Amino acid sequence: MSNICLTPKETTEALINSSLNKTSMSIRKKLLLSIMAGVFISLGAQGFMTAYDNTFLRAAIFPIGLMLIVIVGGELFTGDCLMTFGLVHKQIKVKDYLQTMVLVYLGNFIGSLIIVYLIYNGGVYSNQSLINAIIALSKAKISMPFVEALTKGILCNILVTLGVWFATSAKDTSGKILGCWFPILLFVLCGYEHCIANMFFLPMGAIFDSSISWVNILINNLLPVTIGNFIGGGIIIPLIYYKVYY
């Protein structure tokens, strides 16, 4: 065992133990941590919007959301896809796995909507350029073909779960922060799709443009992106690396 970080095999063991801890939490604790994760990702997403005229700065700011989750605590659907490690290792039951994933997803949505409400009522979008930017972003997201949104979701959560992997392997705060930063920066820079971030972007865009309906948000974006995120982070990464290390 290294003094700096866990080995890949040790990290998979840590992720297996983490999955057991996640499914063992009380519903109240799980929901509160899920709401806070939605809050933190949405704050990072708003930072992304504030830097709307600088592509690299957008990508550099957004990972702060995951950093907050890792350092202070939170349950994020895309990161929790790694609970598949515990499932295939027979440490957790299918029922507990599914219940946890659904509850975390709903909690993340609640947290995202809380930040949408606070930011809107806080007058943050008094700048017309910012309003135009969130509308354009939202329309682009709901206009993607299903397969494109699905594929971008897969690519996104391969990187997000690797960010969680890096943070899990690090033994100090600096290592955890840097572990989050690089993979998340890459997915944002490449324009991939993250379902929880979209729970902030799309409702915020809908406030300013009535053509962005909840049907479009749920069916045209969140559905394919969520499926893609699960494939990338809940199937590809855990199943391949479980096979490699076990």
C-alpha cells in the first residue's frame, strides 16, 4: 500500500465497501446527502454559466461541484453508479442497489431545483447575455437526437466515475481535489452530457423560454442522458475493472 494513494485493486475494494455503506444508510440521511449533492453540482453548473464566454474557464470551474461532494459529503447519482462493484461482488442486494439509485436521483433533482429557485430569485440572471446563453444551451440539449444524447451520457460518466475513482484512491485533500478536477474538466471541455447538471440547466432555461417544456426536458434529454450515464459509469467502468482485478 502506497503512502500517497491506494492501488487500483485497493481502490476497487474501497468502492465495494463504500457501496455497502451507501445502501446501509437511513433514508433520511441518504436523501439529505442526495439533495446536497444536487445543490453542489448546480452551483458548479452556475459557475459554468457565469463563464459562458470562455470554454476552458467553463470546464475548469464546473468540477468544483464534485470537489464539494467529495470533501464535505454528498450522494451523487452519476458517482453512485460505481455501486455496481458492490453488486457484482455480492456485497449488496439488487433491491437495495435500485432503491438507493432511485432515491439519490430524486434527491439530486430536488437539490438542483432548490438552486434554480434561489438563483432565479436572487436576480443572478438580470444580465440578458446570461439569459440568452442559458436558453441557447437548453435548446441545444433538448434538440439532440436520442442516440447522440445517450452516447454523450456514456462518455460523460466514464470520466465522472473515474474522477470519483481518483478521489477515492487519494489519501489527502489535495489529491482528492486534483482527482476530481482533471476527468471532470475533460468531460465538460468535450461537451458530454451529465444528467444531474442538466437538472439545473434545463429548468433554468425553461424559466426564460416557454418553448422548453418539461416533456422536452424529461423525454428528450434526461431520459437518454441518464441511461447513457448509467451505461458509462454503472456498467462499463465497474464491470470491466471488476473483471480485471477480481
